[in-house]
Amino acid sequence: MASRSNPRRSNGHRRDMLRRRVLAAYDVCAICGRPVDKTLRSPHPMSAEVDELIPVSRGGDPLSFNNCRLTHRRCNRIKSDKTDAYARAHLGGTAAQPKATSIPFESSDW
């Protein structure tokens, strides 16, 4: 079985430098808007993480400052490879429910 390499770590030094730059440039989570405590270490859910606007799995560049921003670990895990709106809905407790596939019965139909 062939293993896939992690594009974020293929150039580890460059990614580490980008992480430092993002941590220095931003103070609030790009998803929830709350301050990020940069002293917390992973795997704490509120620790700082670098998130890609366009996920690597969808063709985003993991080494571009313009594609990266600061998030909480928790917010980034919820977002995964989806949109910010999706993550904000889950964080706010207003996640979209799946739509019903059948049409509800109404008495006026008779």
C-alpha cells in the first residue's frame, strides 16, 4: 500500500516559519471570533492552530500566508474541510438539519 505524504510537512521548516508568522499576525480565531490563548499547547481544544482557507484536500496551498489564518483547535476540527459557515453553525448550535425527503401530509390536499 502506497502511503500519501502530508503536504504540510513536506517542507517542515517553511511550514514552521509560516506558523510563527500566523501566530504573530493574528490574535483571534477566524471562525468563532474569540481570542486565542497562544500559551495553550495541543491537544487542548482552545490551543492555537493554523487553518487553511482553501483546505489542502481541495487544492489549497499549505505554505501560503494568504491561505492561512489562526483558529482554535476545536474550531478547526469542527470545520475540517468544510466551510466557515458550517463550523459557525455547529459552534452556535444552529447546525442545518437534513431536509425531509417526503412531502408532509396536509388536510387541505383532500
